[in-house]
Amino acid sequence: MDFFQLGSFVCRRRWWVIAAWLAAALVLRLAAPSWSEVANDGDLDQLPAETTTARATALNAAAFPDDASKSQIVLVFARPEAELTVEDRQYLHEVARAVAAIPDLPLVDEPWTESTPVVGDMLKSPTGKAQRVVVRLTNDLMAVDNIRVLNEVTRVVDELAATKPKGLEVGVTGSAAIGGDMLSAAAESLRNTDRTTVLLVVAALLLIYRSLWLPLVPLAAIAVAVVTSLDLLALLAGWSAGSDSPAVKVFTTTRIFVVVLLFGAGTDYCLFLIARFRELRAAGRSQDEAVTCALGHVGLALAASALTTVVGLAMMAFAEFGKFSYSGPAIAVSLLVALAVCVTLAPALLATRLGAAVGADTEEDRRERGLLRNFWERIATPVLRRPVGVLAASLVIAAPLAAIGWNVSVTYDIFGELSPQRVSRRGATLLQQYFPPGEVGPLVVLAERPQADLAGVDGRLTIASLTKPLEDLPGVDKVRSAYRPTGARAGEMSLSIAGFKSLAVAGSPLAEAAFISQAGDYANRVTRVFVVLTDHPFSTAAVATVEEMERTLAALSADPDSPWHNAKFELLGSTSGIRDLEQVTLADRTRIQWLVAAAVLAVLLVLLRRPATCLYLIATVLLSYLVTLGIVQLILGGWYGADYPGLDWKVPVFLFVILTAVGQDYNIYLVTRVFEEQQTHGPQEGLRRAFIETGGIITSCGVIMAATFASMLTGTLRGMVEMGLALSLGIALDTFVVRTVLVPAFLALLARRGNRG
């Protein structure tokens, strides 16, 4: 594309271009659904179909079609110093009835209480100091409606608190409550990030330009780009929603990245355009000439940097985890929109009276440029004069941090992302004082024996041979099955009331319907076993228990003497989902890193045609990635202390992609300017001039990009905060170390040797 011709066209048709973008934004706003209507949330819902969790979900739905429960609210009633009183239990039932009466609550059946057959005794703590009320829902764990459900249940509990017996503690938790809190926190993070991003970008532009007029061009262009991109993605997601294999999916995190990246990258694109425009105006060019020539000079660099980022993000489409495979291309589409805005709408605005104000060159401007030039000359002198020493010192400092980054630990504790002040976290804390932590979300083992009959006494004995090995596993608190529905262990049964009740319940029609399939071809062939773990379902210890459980089940299936020989086992629940998530995303992480690095390298080779330089540019970004991880690990480890669980698992993937793709923007700006100046002034003087001329603008762009990512620090999810910290630090390192020291020093070595790289 000839950007000089595009600039000339935009100048001649400035008002048509402005009107076209405003019309496009308006049409998309009217046609697109709201983001909340089309956004998908929940990490476990985006696992590929071949994972254990996906297979177990399908089998459970087919074998137990009447069990519509997909999540639950758990109400905890506890009295710390004594057993629950009659008044406590009456109050418990009053709350249960009030919750059941909430309008439009997606109930499966009446709330489970101590009076519910089969399950009632399981809801009492061994000490008698606590009881649970379980409200089973048809909503998925991360259904948006769970926000309303949690708010309504909390409202009922708060309203009835006035009649609560003195000393009784009440908590609200459960998978639906956790999902509702996660979604609420994500929505809060989105609002906080949006506001903070805008404020930081406006503040940065005012600081850079020190004028009320100058920031209007980038702000207007970015506003149109953000609105148009979000509405376009929402529209595409809405069109794809009915498909079995949708082409477009969006998430809350997608929207956050679109807003942050477009404000950061879009501002950068506009700053480079405006900087060259002002240079030309200062040289005496007319306004239209300056617009045309500015776009002609920087248009290719803008397109190259944007397309480099787009190609890098597009590589995420090869991931198996849905949140990665859909988010990368969606963000890439938004960057293409931003590029289109910055090479059409932004020049059109510069060609209006607004551009006349932007291009006005005052004595103060000239004085500041002189000071800035002197500053970058002082930086350039030691870097370009002693490149070997500069590179050696940089590597000595970076190596220990990179080593820490190479061995960074990650956590998949989704529950731990929530603030301890969240309703579901407080409720879970209360629950764990009286019940095993695994009661928040028991693991379900689905066992299928196609040629067997699991009904009757013989069937229960067969199920007993499955129950006992699971009970004996470390990390398992109790196992509930058709053999022992209440979960009372064998040694307890003959001596305890719970044991007698378990024997009485086993074999009842209600118990068989709950544990043994009655549906079609699966009738009496599939059974469910509910396993309560001693650890929280989202913890690393719980995942280790699941892995040991899988080995035990595989041994049973392989044993020719076992009643379960050749049986198929599937695991369902939060813990098995976390294990699947870990396996899938670790494989994705390696795949994405190789693909992104290779794709960005290929783009650089096409653009620059200098293999040594391109390889070095990739190496510097990889170094900054590892150093960033190392610094973040040290900061968070110091902040959390012994309780630090590790870096959120999403951070390394998004950090790598964004640093590798977006980080090359500044490389391209610098290197293309170096090559341009070297053609006129020779290798060393051209490098020095390019370093000085681009130092201020690249630093300004880097500061703005880092500031936009820092806006994520205002989120209320731990993972979002860690992402913001890592990305802002990474961009800062790219700006102040890679682009200021490592790249110029390497180019200086090449210039000394007369090597084109």
C-alpha cells in the first residue's frame, strides 16, 4: 500500500472519512448485542471435548438425565461453642423456606435439609455444632445468572438476620456462590480497568503534550477504535453463538485486553504519526503536506508493527484451551480495526482545524525538543561508544532474574483468586471449620460396566469393591455410594448411628436412583460414587489425590480378577476439571510460545531482511520475558510470604504473547528509522541520529502502554492484578532496557564491523 497516496486521499476527503467512521460506529452500536449477552466465562467450560471432564459431563447427562443439578448454593449454620439448639434448627428451616421462595430461582428441587430423605444426615457435622442447607441449581457454575442468585440468597440471609438466634453463625458458599463471586469480581475488574485506563492515558497525553488540544486527536481516534472493535466482536460472537463450533467467542478477559491494548497500541500509533507530523510542520510544510508526508513516512512502520502483533496473537488460535484459541484472534481483529482508524481517521482529524492546533510549533516546543535531544545524546554516547561493555553488564544483571523466571511456579487455584472478603470465601472458611474442605465440591466417579447389573444386593457388593479402594486413598475423607450412601466408613458402621442409617438407606429406591442409572441403555450399568476430599477442591493437594485416584481406577480396570475388569471410569467435578485445565494449558503454553516466536520472527525477516538483527530482536524479547517473570516472582513472593501459591497460570501465556508481539513494535520503529538514517548519514552516524530522534517518542509510547496495563492492577481478581503487574513491568523493561540499551548496543557492534545484520 502506498501510504503517501492514502494520506493525500484522506486530506482531500477528510470529512467523508470522519463521517464514515462515525456512521460505522453508530451502525455497529445499534446492531450489536451487549457484551454481557454474548460473553462466555468459566475456565473449565472451555476445555476440549476429549478431556476427562468433558467425557464425564456427557456421560453423567446421558446416564442421569433427571439430575439437572449443575451447581449449588450451600448455607452453613454453626454454633462455635455448643451443639445447635432447637431454635437454631428452626431458624435454619425458616431460611431454607425463604430461599426456596425467591422468585425465578433455578431450583432442581426443594433445598436439602436435615429432614431430606437419604441425604439429611450427611448435612450434619460430626460434632453437632453445624449443619448445611444445600440448594441445588440448574445453572452452570459460571452462569451469569449466578450473580443474581447469590445476591438474592445473600439478601434473604441478611433480612432474616434480625431473627437469628444469638451466637449462631451463618455463611453462604458453594459452587454457584463461587461462580457468582468470580463473575462479580470480573465485572468489577472490567469497570475499574476501563476507568483507570482512560484516566491514565489522558493523564499521560496531557503530561507529554501539556496542552488540552493536542490529546484530542489520539483520544478521539482511540475512542472510535475501541467502540467499533467491541461492537464488531460482540456482533460476530452473537452470530456464531448458535453454532456447534462457533467461529467467534468472547470473554470478560477479552474485553479487558481489547480496551487496554487498543488504548495502549492505538495511542502509540497516533503518537508516532503526530510526532512526524509536527516534525514536518516545524520544517515549514503546509498542514495537508505534513499530514500526507507523515502518513507516508510512518504508515509502513505502523502497519508492520500492527501486523506483527496481529500475527503473534493469531497463533493463539492453535491452542486447545478455548479461552486462548478464541481470545488471541479476537484481540487481533480489534488491533486491525485500531490500525485502520489510525491510518485514516487520525490523519483526517489532523487535516482539520484540530490539526492546525496540534501542529502549531511554539518557541517553548523548540526549546523542549532541544533539551530532549541533549538528554538522548547523553544516553547515546556511552551505549554506542562501549557496546560490548554495555551488553556484558546488562547480561550479568539479567541472568539471575531470568533463571528465576525460567523456573517460575504457577497455580491453578481458581478459588484463591477471590478476595477473602467475598461472601463465598467467608462461607467456605466457616464451612471448613466443621466439615471437610472437599464438601464445597465433592468429586464424582462415574463407573460404567456395560455387561453388568449393578442393581440389588449383588450390585451393591460390586460397588463395595470400588468404594473401599477409594476410601483407602490418602486425601479422601469419605466416599458415598449405593453401598454406603451416607459415607460412613466400614469400621464405623456397626458401632454408630450413622452406620445403621447407612445400612438402612442402602438399597432404598431413592438411594438407587441417586447412585445407579435408570436411563435407557445405561440402566443398572453406570453408577456414581461421590468422593469428599480432605483438601479444598481447587488446591494442588486435591489435584494430586485425583491423579492417584486415576491410577487406582486404572489398576482396577486392568485387573482380570476385579469385578471392575475392563470397566470405564470418568471423573467429574472441580478438582478433575482443574487437573484437565493444567494438562491442556501446559501443552498450549509450549505450543503457543514456539508458534508466536516463529511467526513474529518470520514477519521480521520479511520486513527487515536482516537475519542476524531479526534473531537478536527475538532474543531480547525472550530475555525480557524471563526477567519479567523473575521480578514478578520475587515481588509476589515477598508480598504474600509463605502463603504465596505461585503465579496465576494465565500470566506466563499472555505475557509471552504480548511481549513478543507488542514488544516488537518499538523494535520496528527504532530499526526502520536506523536503516532510513543510515542510508543518508552512514552506519554509525545514522544509528546515533535514529537513537536520538526516536528516544523520546518510543519512551513516551512505552510509558503509555505500561500505564494502560497497570490499570489492571485495580482489578479485584488476584490473577488480573498479577497480569497487570507482569505486563506493565515487561513493557517498562522493553522500553527502558531493551530499546534503550540492548538493541542500540547490538546495532552499534554491527555498524562498527560494517555488517548489515
